[in-house]
Amino acid sequence: MNRLKAALPTLGLAMLAFAGVVAVLATGPLASSPDALLAALFGHGPPDAELALALRGPRLLAALTCGAALAGAGAGFQILFRNPLAAPDLLGVSSGAGLGAALALLLGAGTALVQSSAFVGGLAAGGLALGCAALTRSGDGRLALILCGVVAGALASAGLGLVVIVAEPYSQLPTITYWLLGSFTRATLAEGLFALAPVCLGAAILLWLGFRLDVLSLGDEQARSLGLPARPLRLTALAAAALMTSAAVALTGIVGWIGLLAPHAARLIVGERAGRLIPASMAIGALFALVIDRLSTGFGPAEIPVGLLSAAIGAPAFLFLFIATSRRS
Amino acid sequence: MTTTRRSALISMGGAIAVAACTRASSPTDNRNVVAAGSPAALLVWAVARERLAGWPRKPGPASLAALPALAAELPELGTLTGGGRPAGLEAIAALKPRLIIDYGGVDAGYQALARRLEDRLGVDWSLIDGALTRIPEAIRQAGGLLESERTAGPLAEEAAEVLEHWRLTPPGPGFYYARGADGLETGFRGALATEVLEGAGWTNVAEGSRDIGRVTREQVAAWDPEVLVTLDHRFAQSVRHDPVWRWRRNGDRRRLLLLPDLPFGWVDRPPSLNRLLGCAWIADPKTATLTIAALSRRLYGMAPAEIPQPRWIQ
Amino acid sequence: MSGLRLEGLVAGHPARNGKGFRLPALDQSVPPGAIVALIGPNGAGKTTLLKTLAGLLPPLAGSITAPRAAYLPPPGAVEAGFSALHVTALGRSHLRRWSSGLAPADLDAARSALERLGVGDLADRPFDRLSSGQQQLVLIARLFVQDAGLCLLDEPLAMLDPAHAQAVEAAIRALAGEGRIVIASTHHLPFAARADRVLTLGTDRVDMASPALAVAPDRIRALFGVQADGCPCCGRPLS
């Protein structure tokens, strides 16, 4: 009985996620009846429905990947930094990825190259932050990491500003701007799967680390006293989170607030343990992404960039959660 | 030699030297017109290119290759209005321009901006209406300002003729204008970017919003246009064999029209005289070649052999 | 469980910018099952010595031969939002180097350790909602689960009310009773008086002696500079 009670939140999330998936696949401008779509799922539906699925499928994949990756990375960062305001962009990864993409767009590259460039840019920024922080040998280095991350992010943002000035205003600049604001509809199925690989790898690492993250959250001294190598584990966790964030931003552009909001909501449901917090955050993040995906294309033909929506909804939601939980305790 | 003869020789030598210097520097002296933005730059280039002080935004190498050598010599000054790298006001003032021309929107906002910059720079500022249908008047006005009526006159007449034919074009297919490398940015019905196509009777399928906006592939598929129009050859290449873009609802193959981009786009970038070429072609695709050749030569100074053609991509 | 051997151990911080400090060299042996109380004025280096023995700080000279060590910081230093049971079960982390999670056996061991110390009912409560005394008992339960041969406790009785202080002292005895060496720094002289040995850290000397000698009033006056007929921190008589 106790086990069933413990599993209820996860079951509930899973059901909501399923409903969200169906909602995305079943609605869109290419109106298709449910049975047509169902037939198309199994390969023999009318061409309209097939086309609709061929377009909505990658969008769904992009939304789920982005939401889960950013939420998982956010949860990891919040545990590692012992700070509920830690977000996936802490190491400057999002800014670095944005710079990578903008540079590729400036040089006129195709979408695959833009995605790779963004991925590399994000990892470079994160690596820069980690490397610089490693040079300072101060205790568990949380402050050093945050500062180096801020610096890496600021450098990337400055570079981005430069790119924006130099870009051709009629064709390049709008493309860069829209890329940065985030979209789930850009990516093809192949690109989505390419991004899914590092996200799964990063998530697997974080999930395997599980209880070790709990130990790390007690502090370096405690971690070593309990027999765990604190520095390598922390580095691994940070690298995994940076990997997930970079892949997500490379796929969909910069979608903020999911990484901050989802772990908070998850914490209310499943508690603080990393082994439960990370999967729950990823589920909630994916759900949130589905919601803003619906909103992004639900109001007329022009697509509202999902980065704007995630901020417009995520920030107030976060504030609400924060006030509600602080009232409680 | 007596003193008088020597001084006469010296002064003659001096006069010849001064005359030589003046002649050598008069071409640059003449470059005293600054264009506030790319549309104005095109206007000045067409009407009196030797007076253009510099490009607000220097065209890319491919475009420069399609223009006379003078284009590559002109420096990049930055823009005073519109997007792009902003010009340093002091650098502009240091050029001591006689006239600044802005070509484009003329509503109250732009006029206020014009007055403000005119005060700051202390240079005469002319704001010319950039509407497509008023191009002949714009050309004549520029000709008067730039003291280049001999060039402006015939150009304005040709432009008027092109626009006349353009207005009388029979209705055309439904189209989607794909902007940018991924083609998901478009001009909605009534936008400046698609004016050439819409004015010629083609139907813009993109509706429901204003001006420029971003859409999804599914939305394009739902609109089901007959023709995809683009200036971007990369987009054309990438969707050439993509069934999502090429197949229509009824199973037909969607036509893909790649309009030339060099030295400047035929319909959109920038919104200036370059659009006349699009108007000329769309009025009568089959027999427009001569008109386009002549127009290109007048507008840009290009030899006929170099003029690009629109392509229907299979 | 094996014993502790220190040979010429010099604990301290290496000199940086001319500031550093060294403790006098230690040559000691402690048999398994012994409770050693570490006393000395504030700033004498008790925490440094404990951390060096735990392997968290490198010694400046000499060697330590010791079984696996565990270090417990002063009360209030450990913050955790998850349950007391999970905190306790994390004591088995050293055994789970490559597995993806703690085993059910770890949870069982944690639960029985908590119950043994009388805090079994706190198992599912969040750790940071417990009182200092309760947290300390949970952390000592973790020491049981960790099964380290050398337990180093930094001021384990600080800020505890008498009831919890008694419980913690009893738990420490139980730890030692199973063959572990327990070295606990303290200002609580009655506890030192009841230990097996007392290690005294003076400003320039360190020695190990029996409690009777170490907490004699004249020694205390020399060490702390105060007259103490009773325990300086709680006033109770010393023996």
C-alpha cells in the first residue's frame, strides 16, 4: 500500500504526459480527424494525416527532449550547488550555445551545422567555466564555479552582441534572433534524435550518480569522509548537466525557466533525494514543454517563440511556487 | 631671365599644378552624398553613383562582383536609419556631406527622426517616399537633388512603364514567400516584402498576421500554396527534394521559384529600386528579358551578359 | 578492528604567506575500543588534528597507520533536506562504488542503527527539521552504518541539552564497545574525565595521559588559564 502511494505522483505525471503527447499529435493547422491520424500512425493513412504526423512527431520529440534535458540539468545544478536558484545556464552553457549558433548562421551554414556549432559552443563555454574554476583551489569551489560561469556567459553574450551588429539585417539578423528565442518546430526527426543521444547520456550519468549527488550535497568534507572522491564526481555531474543543456539549446534555441521551475515543482512532490528528484524534474519539464508548445502554435499562424512563452509563464509560476512554499515553512 | 618673366613662369607653373591637383581631387570632392540606409544607397547608385560617399552596408563579395568596380571602392559608413551597424555620427560629419538622402517610410515617426538627425549633423536631409508605386516620382526627385536629371529622366520613364505593365498583369497563382535559409520566415499578406508579388495579382497564402513573422512547416502545408518563392538559393537547394515542402494536398508537385539575389534581390532586399526587376519579370516572364537587361544596366551599371535569371527549380 | 599508530605525526597547515601552524609531533598508539577525549583551548588545532587523522588534511610530517576513518563535524554543520533514514543509509556509500543506488540491505542497516540509538521513529522525517540533538544521534547512527574503525568526532556534545548529551555519550560508548577507536574533541570536561585516555593539546605541547591526570585542576589551570573546580562549561564537579 505504501509503495502504491509512493508511486502515485509518478503515475499521475506519466498520465499527464501521455495526455500532452496526444494533444500535440492530434491538433494543428493541418486538420486531421483522429482516426485518420491513428491510421497514419500505422503507416496507412491519408497523405494529409501522414504529413501532419511527419511534422508533429519531430516537434514533439524536440519539446520533450528540451523540457526533460533542461529540467534534469537544472535539478542536477540545484543539488550540486545546494542552491534553489541554480539554473542550467549557471556555467554559461546557454549563452555559449547561442553564440555558436549565431556564428554558424552568420557564416551561412545549414541547420545541421548550426546545431553542431551550438552544441560545441555550449560545451566550450561550460568547459571554460569549469577549467577556470579548477584553477582556483578553493574548497568545494561553488563560488568559483558560479563566478567563472557568469564570466563565460558574459563573454559569450558579448560575442553574440557583436554578431548581431555584423549580421545582415534583412536575412541573417531575423534568423539569428528567432533562433535565439527558441522554437520546437525547426528540427527534423534526425536532428532530434541526434540531440537525444547526449541528453540520454547525461541523464543516465546523473541518474547513476543518484545517491552520490546526495552525498556531494552534504559538502566535500563529508563526501570524502563517507568514502567518495568528491572532485571527480562533481566534475562528472557538472559535465553531464552541461552536456544535456548544450544539446537542448542546440536543438531548440534558448528556452529559459524550465530548468529553474521544474525542479522546484518536483521537490514539492517527491522530496529532495536526487534519485527521485531528477527523474521527476525531467517529467515535469517535459510536461511544461508540451504546454508551451501548444500555446506557441495555438494562436494564429504566426508562431510565438517558445523562449518567450517559457519566460512569460515560467517566471510567474516560479514566483507563485516560491511564495506558496515559503508560506508553508 | 628678367624678374617678371621668371615670376610669370613660376605663377604659370603654380597654376598648372593647382589645376592638376584640382582635377585629380574632383572625383572625390563629388562624393558628398550620404545614404541613410540601404534603400537610399540603391537610389543614389542608380541616379548618380559617382556622388555616393559610401555604402550604409557594403554588399557582399558576390554582389560586388556583379557591380561596376566603383562599388568595391566605396567604404562602408554604417546606417543612419533602419537596421544594421549604426554609423558614427562624427565620422559622417567628418566627410562633410552636402546632402543626406533617406528613402523609405515617410510617416510622422520617420519625419521626426529626419529632423532630429538633420539638426544634429547640420546637413540637408531629404526624406523620399519609398512606396513601390511612387518609384518614378522618387527617381525624379532624387535626380533633381543630385543634379543628375539626365540620368534620372529616362530611368523614371522606364520605371513608370514597368510599373504600368506590372499593374496590368493577369492574376497569378497562390504563393508562399520563403525568407531566410530555413524558409520559415515570411511576409504576411500586405507586407512590404511581398508587395511586388501581390501587386501583380499573385495571392499570398500567408494571412492572419501582419508584416514579417515566423511560421511552422505544418502551417505552410495547411495553406497549401501553389508556388514557393524565395531569394535564398540555399533554401531552394535544401527543400528541392523535400516532400514536405514540394508535395501539395492534391498530389501535385509544388512549383519552386528562385528569384535572383545579385546584386540585390528582385523582390525584397532591400525594399528599393531593385524591386523594379521583379515587377518587370512578373509582368511578363517570357518577354521581359530585354526590359530587364536595359533596366539592370541603368540601375546598376551591369553588362547584359552578367544579368541573372529567375529559375523554376524542378 | 585494528589499532591506531602515529609515528612522528605533525599535523598543521603548510605555511602560506608566512602564516601556518604546526602541532608538536605525536608518537602514540591507541588500541581498538578506546575512547580518547581531545581537549585544549580554542584555536589549539583540535579540528586540524581530527581532520588529519581522518585523512581529510595531509600531515606535514610523519605517518598514520589507521583503519578506515570517518569524521563528524560539529553539530549543525550538516544540512540535508532528505529523510533521516536516507542520511543514515548514505553511510554505506563507500561500499557502493559502482552500483547505481543503495541496496535495500543498506536501508535495513540504517533503520536498525536508528532504532538502536532510540531515534527509529525519526526515520522518515526530513533531517533539517530535527533538533540538534536528534541530528547528532542520526549522524552517530550513520557512523554505525559506516562501520569505520576510527571515528573522529568534532565537539559531539556541543549545544546539546543534558538528555541528548547523555544519549550521545552512550552512543559513543556503544561505538567503542564494538571495537572502534573513537577520538572526540570536547570542552565538556566530565566527558573527558570518563574517557579511556585524554589527549591534551596545549599551545606548544601535546600529551596523552589518563583522565585522572589530565583533568586535574592544576593541569586545567595551566591549559585554559582559568580556575576550574567544576566543569567550566556546565559547572558540574569534575570526577
